[in-house]
Amino acid sequence: MSLFKTYAGLSRDIYYLCLARTINSTGDFVFSLITLVLTLQMGMNVVSAGIFVSMAALISGPGVLLGGYLSDLMGKKTIIVIGQLLSAIMIISCSFWSGTITVGYLLIAVMFFISITRPAYNALIIQLCTEEKERKSAFSLMYLGANLGIAIGPLIAGFFIKDHVNIVFISIGTVFLISTFIIINQVKVGTRKELASTASPHAEQQQEQQRSSQPPSPLFRLLLKNPLVAFFIVVSFLNYFIYMQYSFSLPLQMNHSFGENGAAYYGSVMTINAISVIILTTVILSATRKLTALNSIATGALFYGIGFGALNLLGYFPHFSIVALSTVLWTIGEILVQTNINLYIASRVPDTHQGRFNGLLLFVGCLGYTLSPYLTGIFIKSMDMESVWIIILAFSLFYALSMIILWYIEKSSTRRNEMKPLDHSKSI
């Protein structure tokens, strides 16, 4: 199926939102930027630079929670605009303090404001789409666009960052401003049905104000009413824990298996991953269009397990062909999970809470990313390098099984609810 046919039929607002996200993602490599600026430009040692990166990672957790809450309270589009404008101001300000430690703190602030926009983006897609298949296409398109931007941005910045870092700061800030301008002018708030039935040109703003003026009910109370959603969010920790292996355990494995050529091989892995995402995302969306979100995630978890688990073979056959095949397999898992993980929440949470639930899911993701290197490091220290991939395989299988169990429980519950009217009519 062609790219255009796969993503045809989405609303105009979705196309502009995905375009804005793609443009924005070309400058969305703050973690790498912190490391490069502090080490290359300021000569800071790796340990000290790592502290700044850790601070940026830690502040992302409160950022996504706050962003989710505020997007429900003030409106998704409003929070995206505010977060990106503040990010642009902060990163352009870095050009005035170039060469000082202030840049490190400003970039941490940029990471905080970027994280605020993340749940708002996800919640806005859910609000703009009315059906699960439509949401699946929209999330897939945004995922593809974000990966294109992430692949292009650092590549271009790499030519300027050492000698012309101010150009990088100003360029990223400009990119954020362009993305924000597109959202302000082209993305209208409200579902397509609401917009179609609206006669007033200001009705979508009025609808958003009405939603925002109603104080949202407590998140914890809604979690208690939706235990399956709560279970899904908690178990999703495994997704982020497993996926983080590509940036922690995998480079260690490359060094362990290929010695001084390890870094070059790891660069090749990232290239294979990027190419696979670009080529396979549309194909996988087409092939799994009829699968539910839970079934897609379970399938993705299996590909995680097979892909990462295959790296255990490097202990017996240290050939890069195994790594290449492994990368394609876990990338398929990445595509299946990352493009479907927001869909489960989308159809089971009211619009008034979409921001906070997405923020909570992203917060769990931050925990997974933060704890994964530490816990995996303990595993590696306790056993040989290749054995850790068997543990990751086990985690992946458990994650897949959890999604299948959740799907079965919901299916059984739906059947019982459908049978109740029939039983009642028989009694009459």
C-alpha cells in the first residue's frame, strides 16, 4: 500500500499537526545537545556532563505530569503553543550565554518545556480523531514524521556545533517557532464532527473554553474506576525498560563483541534502525490495520523479545549479520508498540482526562528510561554480557502475555455485557 493511500482520509488538522511535529523534531535532540555543547565547546568532563543529562531526564517526569494536567485544564493546543514558545525563547537565549555554564541550565529548562508538550500532542490527536483506525493512522504518521526529523536534525547540526554553536541554538529556536506558527494558524481545536456542526467561526475556541472551565475530577478516582487502564499504564513500564536497551546495553554489547570497532558497529545499528523505521512503518500499519491496539502491542513485544534475545547468539557467533537482523526485528517491535500504546487509553478515557492519562503514561516511560540502565547494569555485573538478553527476552514475553490477558479480560467482559439484555428479555 502506498504512503499516500495509507494516510489518506485524515483531517486537515491532523496533517498540519504531524507536519508541525516533524518540523519541531528536527531540533528535538536536547539530550545529545547538552552532552555535545558541554564537552566539545566548554571542555567539561564526561561525568560532569552526565550530571546535566541526568538532571534533564529527571525533570522530564514532572514535566509530562504537569503538561498532562494543564492540557486538560487549559486546552491541548494552548499547552503545545506555550511549551514550544518557551522552549524557543530558552534555546535562542543560549546564544547570548554561549561558552558559559548557564547554557547547561537553559537546556535543562528547554527539556522541561518540551516534555510539557508531549502529553498535549498525544491528547490532541485523540481529540481530533473520532475512530480507532483513524487514530492509528494519525499516531503512525506522527511517529514517522518525528523519526524523520530526529534523523535529519542532528545530522545537519553536527556540521556546525563545534565551531558555530550559536547558529545551532538560533536554528533550533527558529524551528520551534515555525512549528508553533503552524499549530496556531492551521490546527483547529475540536473533533471533525464538532467542527462540521459549528456555524460560528469562533465555536471551537468556545468549546475548548467550556471544557477548560469545568474543573476536572481527580485522576486517582478515575484510575480506581478503570483498573484495567491502570494495569495497562503500570505494565507499560516494561515497554520503556526494554526499549532503552538499544541505547545502553546494545553499545556495551558492540564493544564487548567487536572491541575497538564497537562504536562504528553501533553507528551502523542506528542507521539500520532509522532506515527500517522509514521503510517499514507504513507497511506495518497496513498489515496490522485490523488488529486491536492490545494485539498490536503484544505482537510488538514478541518482536522485542526475538530481536533483543537474538543478541545472545553473539556469545557463540560474533558476527554483525546477527546484529543487523536483530535490529530489524526489534525495530518492528518498536513500530508496533510506539504507534499503538496511546490508542488503548484513547478509547477508554474521557476527553477531559486524556492529557493527564497520557502524562501519566509518559511519566511511567520516564521511570522506565531512568531505571533501565541502572537495573540492567546490575544484571550485566552479576552475569556475562550475553545472558542479559535472555532476561530481556523474558521481560518481553511477560509484557506480551500481559497484553494478551488484558485483551482476553476485556473481550470476556464485552461478551457478558452483550448477553445481559438477552437474558433480561428471556425473563420477560
